[in-house]
Amino acid sequence: MSSADTTSPDSSTTSTSTSAPRTALVVGASGITGTALVERLTADGWDVLALSRRASSAPGVRGIAADLRSADSLQEALAGERPTHVFFTAWSRQETEAENIAVNAGMVRDLLAALAHAPVQHVALVTGLKHYLGPFEAYAAGEMPDTPFHEEEPRLDTPNFYYAQEDELFAAAERQGFTWSVHRSHTVIGYAVGNAMNMGLTIAAAAALSREHGLPFVFPGSETQWNSLTDMTDAGLLADHMVWASTDPAGADEPFNVVNGDVFRWRWMWPRLAAHLGVDPALVSGPSGAPQPLEVQMAGREDDWAALAAKHDLVEPDLARVASWWHTDADLGREMEVVTDMGKSREAGFVGFRRTERALTELFDRYRAARLVP
């Protein structure tokens, strides 16, 4: 994270060098947020346990393999582990919200139950703005709070797996005696591959296909999103926020919104990203009429991507592991302004900031360096 546009919380509240040893369990360690958390925690000298379906270890990180959907698997994998802090960043998309609730709330419940023996001091849970917008099957339907969203807004009168996850967290905290924090992020941008909600890599892949084949680089979303103010969440800033809330008493037992701190309009951002990605300006345009989803624009381009990957010696020829069209379409197709208030975090002492344009362009450069996009 560039020091030019990021201010960290006071080091006296986040440094681990003078405190008792801390062991972090990162759940969903291979995802966008989990990857950033592991990088932040190892840089700060934490002992890190990285839980995922396929254990992957690295310097300062010990991988733990477990199936989050199996209470028995979690009990077996965590029986001998003693983390002091838990960072829960995983979710599993299901066909209906009832299934989302059963599966995702169950993962939180079973994971924390499997740590009943451990000296857990704090658990940080990542959720998102569907807390205010509603779940996928009732998304932005009915009456919602006005923007910008504030943490004190009451829950919507509709089932939501984020609410169910929170309730499992609160119950476990009461039962096991740890503090908690909930981190409601907007669209998270960061480094990961094969992730179901990766707007950064999705935009970069669409731009690469546009550049290679002379395809229109059309903003895929609604005119409302094109013209309205919005914001995003950089994964590195989200990691900073989670570590702050987990180690500063001001972050204990509170839900927090977490976004970069700037706002923008896509009509300003889209052509700037296109220029950074080398797209011919003549191919770049905003919406005209109904949205043109990427799932439609990029349908049948799998072979084109494989050929592009071979030509440029890219490491991932499978377009489905690079781009998540559906999620980017859902975010950019909304027919309402989505802006998030960060006042609560600021008053509590978190002053981190990340300029979104820089976060995206630096992310594109990192994907290029890793040979994921040309």
C-alpha cells in the first residue's frame, strides 16, 4: 500500500512488537480479503494460521486444511490450535437466501464452536453493503435507508445471511467471552485468482479482450451507476481496518462500514481505467439505454482468452477463473446511488484512506506483473 495516499491508525494501537504474542486465524485465506490480511499480519510479525479448503503454507504462515461446511472437519482441524484472534472472510454462494443463511451462518457457528477451547480474544467478521441493500434475491427491493449508509440503520425486514452470521457471532461472543467487530465493506478490490467477486481482475480481463480483438469497451452497468456517486473498498485498507478493530479497544463490539474514503462517478473513472489498460479511446463508451452486462458482452470468449493467454504467456488460460462477470454486472447494474459513511470509524480513531483510482491502477499493474493479464 502506497504511503502517499494512506494514513495508518496510530501505531501505538496496532503494533504487535511490544504486546503479548498474537496468533491470527485467517478464514478464507486465499480470497481477496484473506490474501491482504495474511500479507498485513505477516508483515507485522503475527503468527498466522491460514484456513482454506486446500492448506497452503508460506514464510510466517501455516496452512490448515478444513471444510467450512463440515463441523466435524473443523473440529478435527482446529483441535490443537490456539489462535488469539480470528478473521472470518469467507462465504459460500447458494441458490436461495434460505440456503445462504443455512450454509454461511452455519460456517460461522461451527468455526467458532470448534475454537471453544482456544484463548480467542477477538473475532472480526467481513460482511458487506447487502446489510443495507438486501440479499441477492431481494436486492435493492422495498424500502432501504437513504445514502450514505450508516451503521445504526435498523435491519431490513427480510431474511439476510449477513444478519444470520452476525447473530451467530454475537451468540458465540457471549458464550465464549471474546470481543467482536463486523466490517461492512463495499465492492472489495484486491489481488486473488479464481475469486467469485473480483471486479478488478474482471475489468482488466474485459479490457484485454477489447484491446486484442477491437471489441467495444462499454460500461456494462446502468445509467444510474454511471452518473451517481459511489465508492469502493481496497482489500489492503480492509485488512488494516480489521487489524485495528481487533487490537484497539475502540473497535471492540461494534459494526463498522469500511470504504476507501473517496467518492467518484463511473463516468469519470471508466475512461481513466481504460486509458491505463491500453484500450483504444474510440472503443470506450458509457451506457446507452439498458445495461449491457459483461455476461452478454463476453459470452463465448473463452477460446479467445485461451488464445490470448498463449500469445502473451499468461499463467491462467481459463477465463472462468479470471473473470467473474456476474458479480461486476450486479454491482454496476444497480438502479440507485450507493455511498457509505465512514464517520463512525473516524471518530473511533481509524484514519486509513486509499484513493480508489490508484488502488485499481496499482492492482492492474500487479496482475500484469504476475502474468494474469497482458
